[in-house]
Amino acid sequence: MGDQDPKVAEVEATADAAVDEAAAAVQGDIDVAKIARERDEYLDALKRLQADFENYKKRILKQQTEHLERAAESLVEKLLPVLDTFDLARAHGGDGLDQVQGQLMAALEKEGLERIDPLGKPFDPNESEAVAHEDGDGGPVVSDVMRTGYRFKGKLLRPAMVKVKG
């Protein structure tokens, strides 16, 4: 490599200085810490948004489930007079109703309805409503069921109407 023309060397030196100066200016303009902070802020905002959306989905699912349960409970409550009518018809010799009543009860039990049968058991005011009383010895015992009580999915839907002895 021979001698280089002084003008070329001067131009190269000027160009190298300009490149170094431009690189320093760009590096000065790029604040890495600021960019990292912004990235972290955006990441935190995204995580909060994802958590909010998950909570929203859970809340909506819970509301829909509660709505369906209330609708089912309302339907069962509307069918209780039908069950009472079956009980009355059977008590007055209505033959042939056992199968229909059995099918209806089976369908409702499958959905969560259960009969409260307190006959012969100690009186429980949480599940039965005493409408008549007769004297007897010992603690209060249910001697007659005048209207059947029901629970739906563990919740008291209607207390049994009973006669208590004792």
C-alpha cells in the first residue's frame, strides 16, 4: 500500500469523524432505559387487561349459571301445585295416576328436587310449618303431613305443612 493522496486521507478522516459523530448522536437519542420502561409499562398494561378479561369471563359465566338456576327453580315452583294435585287425587282414590306422577317426580328429582317427608320424625321448624297440634307424650313429632314440602338443590323451596303431636 503506497502513499495515499493527502486529499483522500483527509476526506476519509472527515467521513470517519462524521460517522462517529452521527453514531454518537443516534446513541444519545436512543434512551435504552426509557424504552425498557415503556416496554415494561406496556407489558403490565397487557397483563392487567388479560386479568380483567379473565375476570369478566368468569363473572359472565357465573351470572349465566345463576340465571339458569333461577329459571329452573321458578319452573319447579310453578309445578308444585301440579304435584299437590297428584297427591290429592291419589288420596281420594285417583287410580292410574301413579305412573304419571312417578315420571314427573323422576324428571324433577333428576334436576334437583327432593320431597321433604317428615312423617313420624321429630318436628323441625326449618323444614316444616306446624298448622295443627294434638296432645301427646314426649317431644313434638310430626303425626300428619297436610301438604308435602320440597327442597330444590338443597335449598328449601316450600316447607311441609304438618300436624304435630306432643
